[in-house]
Amino acid sequence: MKLFASPLACSGAVHMVLLELGIPHTVDFVDIYAQPHVLLESGAPFKELNAKDSVPALELPSGEVLTEVGVILQLLCDRSPESSLLPRFGALERYRVMEWLSYVGSEFHKTVGPLFNPAMPEVAKALHRQKLERTMRYLEQSLARTPYLAGEVLTIADLYLFMMI
């Protein structure tokens, strides 16, 4: 497998899971600040590999490319069913992890990301900071009750949140 990633982006969560599960892979870094995005080593346009032009993207052994951090994390865990990073299919605990994956992606990731955009007007950043405060308050309250987002065991949702923080 080949992971297309950017340092300090959410693709780091995918890289952590690949390492944790011992899945052989390579990493091809993408410059997400260049427009259009380019592969750092070759300078090739990333959009030719991934029409979404975003990381992470995972090239599977079949040559197919899978995108979206939450989906990639689930696929990796499903291929390593002995792992405790994602509960088994059908268990309510699995859907709690997926619930957290969705929350981290839609509420936290999409709120914090724009704060790093130098072109974002300060008034818009102020709105994002207000939303981020509410989101962080909820995360803090949740983690005050359990050591990890979905309970007593580290999951892929925790690794995703770690990368975003």
C-alpha cells in the first residue's frame, strides 16, 4: 500500500494506524500548500492520482485509491480484525467509534483547519475560534468521563483527534 500524506495533517492518523497494525506501506508526501497540490518527490500534480486533491489517499495493492480519513481507518482495521482499534462489525461499540470519527471530522477538523489558512479573514477566524471553543468543551467533558473517546480502549477516533490537536 502507498499512503499519500502531508506532514501534520489528518493523514498522520492513517500513518499511525498503518504502523500500529504492522501493515507494510510506503509514504509519498504531498505539498498541500502548493496550488495545485504536488507530490514532493516527483513534483507531479497530485490531482492526477486523486481527483479530490486532498490527503489522505491510500493506494491499495489493486491500484485503486481510497480517500477520506474515516473510511481509510475503518478499512485498515477491518483488514486486521485482531486489533482493538475498532470493535467488531455489528457491535454498538463500533458505531460509537464511527460516531466519534464523524464528530472529529465534521466538528473539530473542519473548524480548526481554516485557522491555519493565511488567506482567511480575521473575522472568519474569530467565528471558527468560537466554534472550536464549544467543540473543545464537549471533548473535554467527554474525556472527563472515560480515558478515551469511545470508552476504556484506544481507538482510531482517538488517533484522529490526536492528529487534529
